[in-house]
Amino acid sequence: MTSGPQPGGDAPTPPPFADPGWRRLLAAARRSLERSGGRLDGTVSLQSPSDDERIAIIGITGAHRSAGSTRLTVRLADVDDQLRAVHGVGLRDLLTASAPLRSRAAEAKREAVARDVLLDLASAGRHAAAGWYEQWLDGLRRDGTLTRVVRAGLPFGDVVRVLDALPAADEPIPVFADRLLDDTKALSEGPLRGLVLRALAAWQEVPVPSGGEPERALWESVGLVPDDLASQVLVLNLPAGGGPLGRWLTEAAAVGEPLRVTLHQLRRFPPAVTADEIFVCENPAVLRAAAAALGAQSPPLVCTEGVPSVAVHTLLRAAGRAVLRWRNDFDWTGVRLTAAALDRYPTAVPWRMSTAEYASAAGSGPALLGVPTDTGWDPTLSPAMRQAGRAVMEERLITLLLDDLRDAARP
């Protein structure tokens, strides 16, 4: 738009978009018109106006505004009148000359419809009745993630398809992604990965990880393997046959040396575990104490180091019908992991996971956080934990646990 000469002078009036006093004002006017459907009966305000903006608004309103004003408000109708008087064009026409006015109301309606479509799609998913699934979807709605998914055109159906296929059967992530989504990297990078990880965190009731060991553990908790070298299991005194790995396990057991075994090794050289009884703990400190105190006399001990990895489960499956004496920390995650193990392994039994052991050490310790859960193997344990409100880590029971290992080692 070209402005004509002004009365009393030869210089043309600068176009409004080129005037520093008008730039923010016109941007605010555009936002207002887009929200209201183009109506001029509203007002716009400028916070912390510059001198140029203050002078422009004085020119529009004909009213003095002091230099100390922190907020200036002007009617859109007055802006429209000033533009017509000085430039011969109204506010709406001026703005649409550079870009069409959006209809925010129509866009919001379209986005609401699109969100409903995604929610309908998710409601048909395999896990739709699960509490964690509802929590995940509700979080996506409340924090605007679902709207961002709509605006970016992300394939939300792929997220639902991935969750429907879980838990998997200890499958490498690239193989799983290629089989399901025709893209080996679909779950190793990009927004789809983030949405799936957020759902898995809700499923496993843990914080959303940002890489490293917590993320590996989360993938493996649903049977997906990011890296068969990173998936490991820490063992003490677990003799086995069946090739090189069985030989390494047997040699380490002979001298009471802890050994870290990878999933890669377990798959390449499947061992034949010969133990009739295996103790399972959560924290490496317990296994370290057993190695120091009992050495080669300790009975077989496997450490999960938190959520059992695919390597843990692969090794324990190789133990056949061995009795698994299983324990975890006395916190809500720990009792959930114990419950999952008792459900997964027919030969698993709790190891010092009763109300008596908890009560003996619950007088102090960290606060018990997270979502409470039932303890089917000892129905009184969960109420006792809720009442005490304290977590009891395995390290507090090391003396008791070592006594059990000594008793098991006696002929």
C-alpha cells in the first residue's frame, strides 16, 4: 500500500507496517480479529509501550498518555477510523493484504473434532479398560499434547497399534518396529517414540525416562529389547552346562566371583542351569555382601537391579523348575515387581517379603511414595505399609538375608 501526500507537507506518511509505533498494535489487532471473527467492537492493549507506540496511540485516540504508562488500551474501531482517515484503508483490509485472517473459532472446532477422532481411535485399543491407559490419555488431553498431535498430523494410530502389540516376546525394537510399522527406526527417534514411552511410563507407574538405563528398563518391561549387550543380569554362584556361557558361569561359581551376563551371550550360548534353588534380590549390595561373606559357599543368587531385564528373564527361564526365592525392596514398585514375578514364574515364592520383615525395619526410612497396591501373597503387608508410610530397602535386611543364604548353603 502506498500512502499519499499529507496536508501541509510533501513527505508521504509511512505505511503502518513500517512504523515502529504500529507493529505491535497491528499484531495485537490481528489476534483480536481472528479470535472474534473480524469484529471491531473490541479493544487491544500494549504492555510496557515504547515512546513510538505511545505517540501512535495518542494520535489514534486524541487523548494524552503519559510517558510513565505501563499499559495502553485502544478501541479497534478507533484504529480502523484512523487508518481510513490517514491511509484510506480499513483495519481488516490492511491486515488481509499481507495474510488472510484466520478463524480461530473454526480452527478450534476442527481441532476439537480431530481430538475426538483420536480419542475414539484410542478407546478401541486393547488396553482401553486399564487405569494406566486412561491416565495416559487424560494427561495428553490436559497438557495440550493431543492438540499438538492434531496440528502436526502425527500418526496417532501408530501409537495405539504399538501399545496393542505389547507386551512383546523379548523382541529387538528395530525388528518389532519394522514388523509393525514398516520402519526400523520408528521407535528409536522422533515424536512417536516419545508418545509410546509416555504411555509405557504410565503403564509401569514410573517417571517418563530421558534416556539411559531407565529407558532401557522401561522398554524391556514390556518385552522390547533396545540392545542385547546393554540388557544384563548379575549373578553369583550359578553353575550351568550348555557351552561357553555355562562354562564361564561354572568357573565363576567355583571361586565365588560375581559375573555379569548379557542377553547377547544368553542367546548365543544358551546355558543349561542346573540349580534346584535360586535366590533373587533387587539390589547389587545384597549380592556383593553375599560374595564377601560367603564366597563360593553362597547358594545361587541372581540380582535384578530394579525392574528385571530381558536378560534376567532369559536366564531364569533356563533354570527350568528351580525354586525361585524372590524379593524386592519394600516400596510400592518393589511389591508390584514381586507380585509380577510370582505371577510369571510358577516356581517362585516370596523371600522375606512378609509383614513381619517389613514391620521390623519400618520405624524409619524414606517416605513411601507412589500408588499403593495389594500384596496377594501376604494380604496384611499392604495395609501395614500404608499405615507406616515408610519404604524399607533391601540393604536394611542384609544381615537377615545373609543368614538365610548361610542356612541354604548348609548340607
